[in-house]
Amino acid sequence: MRAWRVIFALVAAAVLGAVLVGEPLAASPKQQLLDKQAQAQHVLSEVNALDSRFGATVEAYNGARYELAQTQQQLASDRASLRIAERQRNLALQHVSERVVALYESDPSPSTLSIFLGSHSLGEVIDALDTAHAVALADHRLAVKTTQVRNRYASAVRSLKATEQRREGAVLQRASERARIGSLLARRRQLLGSVESEVSALRVKEEQRQALLAAQARARLAHEQDLLRQQQLEQAREAAAKAAATPTTTTTSTPTAPAATATTPAPPTTTTTTTSAVPVDPPSSTPLPSGHPAAATIAMHYLGVPYLWGGSTPAGFDCSGLVMYVFNQLGIELPHFAAAQYGEGVPVPRDELQPGDLVFFDSLNHVGIYIGGGQLVHAPSTGDVVKISNLSDWGAAYVGARRI
């Protein structure tokens, strides 16, 4: 018996510790969905960033390949030009060589002595010498020029070959980076698909849960309305019975004012003209008005309508817009502002909440319509829909309630 007490004490301490620390024992379905949606959004942002990086690496890879192709094309052109220059140089050298051999072997070689002996005048001597010199100089220039061209193309080929090697390395590096980023992107997309699948499954579960809560709430509201109608009928019967049973006592007792005031309420002493602009909690002895339970039933009609900032129609609601639209159907005008709605009606203690009461949270930044059973209908936030939530989920964020 003592062991069971010890175990119970340990379990209670663990539960109390979790409550004090503020960590729930198990996340609610709504919180699980929100967490998964947040994770999906985070992964999606990573996918978008990786997708952008992958696009940049692909373009860098394409650019490297383009530059390599340009270099290879120029290298092929310069190699072809080098081969032509090499052939021209060889021909020039061969021509010069053949001319030298011919001059050496020919008998009437145009030597300086033969020019002098064979000329008839000084002008012929000068012309012959200029011609021989010009031929020799042309042969020399041709040989030099073709050699320079060959050397220039050879240098270009060597330079382009080095550039080709560098750009081949750049292509390999860009390809490796592209493969790495592509692999990361593929894994992130796979994770995103998995998380989105979980989000979809959780959303389906949440929709099923909301449908069940809605069915239970409608049944509860219908039952409470039946009880209210029965209560009103009973009160009407009792009033009719009293009126039929005591027709003479009312005429004889009219002079005695104290007896009449003892059985009938005195409305002049409880007029609402003294209500101030700032709401004050009523004393526990003051009876609360009946309120508008029909507001809870009307609010149920808009379950699933998407949240829309500033929305106040069935196309989309924000929290105060939903409340304003519902009560407008009851002929009651409320401002489109949760803090201002808190100034309407009368305050209601939490333990006396009834369907149709307005419940406020988060420093009057949020409002919903109480539907009984510790639940409310409200338009939560962007990306969500009008739904049923537990009043207890708000914890310390609960501010108070008003009965319109």
C-alpha cells in the first residue's frame, strides 16, 4: 500500500512539474497541426533558397561550359592557323635555301665583280646591285615574317591550351557544386513532400475533429434550447396558475403596499440607466440577463469560413468581424473591434458562462462566441478557418466575458 502511495506521489509530482513549467503532457491536435505547418513553411523556405542557389550553380556551370567551348573553338582555329604558318615558313625557308644554292652553283652568278664587268655604264651597275640587294632582302624578310607568324600562333596555342585546362577545371568544379546543391535540393524537396503529407493528414484529422465537435455542439445547443423552452412553458403555466388561483387577493391587498412589493420585483430600483462606460463585474447577488443563446447557433453556421484580416462577411471573417456579423443577424449592432465589444453588455463570471456570451483573450486582441461545454467558436488567425476551440486552451490569456 505504501509503495502505491509513493508511485502516485511521483506521478503527481511529474504532472505538477509539467504544468508549472508550462509544458503540456501532449500537444493538442491544433498545436500539432500548427507545428507541422510551421515546419513545412521552414522547409519550404529552405527549398526556395536552395532552388535559387541551384539555379545560380546551373547557370555558372553553363557559363563555364560556354567559356570552355569558346576557348576550344579559338584553340582549334589557332592550331589550324599555326599549321598554315608553319607550312608558309617552311616554304619561305626552302625558297631562300634554294636561291642560295642556285646562286652558288650557277656560272653567271650575279656577284659584285660580274656586275661591274658586265655593265656598260655606272647606272647599270647601280641598278644591278640594287636588284640583287632587293632580292636578297625580300627573301630575308619573307623568312623572318613567316617565322614571326609561326611563333605568334605557337604562343597563342600554348596560352589557349593553358586556358583550356583552367576552364576544364572550372567546368568540373561547377559540375560538382551543381551536383551537391542538386542533391541537397532533392532531399529537401523529399522532406517537404513528407511534411506536407503529414500536414494534410493532420488537417484531415483536424477537420474530422471539428466536424465531431460541431455535431456535439449542435446537439448540446439543441438540447439546451429544448430545456429553455420547457422552462419557459413551466414558468408560463405557473404564472397562469397563480393568476387563476388568487384573483381576489390582489384586489384586497392593493392598499397594503409592503405585501405587494414582497412578491413582485421593483424594476425602478434596477434600471440600467446608471451603467457606466467602463464595465464593472456585477455583484454575485445581481441576476444576469438571459443573453442571446441563438448567437451560438448562428455562429455554428460559419464553421470552415476562412480567416480574412478585416473580414466581416461569409467570404472571410476576422475575430471581431465574425462576432459583429452574427449579432447583426439578431438585430444587435456591435463595433468591428474586440476591445470596443468588451465595453458592450454586462460582464459574466467564467463559471456562469452561457451559450451566446462573448469571451475575450490576449489583452482584448481576440474574441469568440461561447457555445457551452467549455468551447467557443472563433476566427483564429491567417491561414486558419472559423472553428471550435476549447476555452481551456487559452490558459492565462483569458481576459473575461460579456453578455450582450
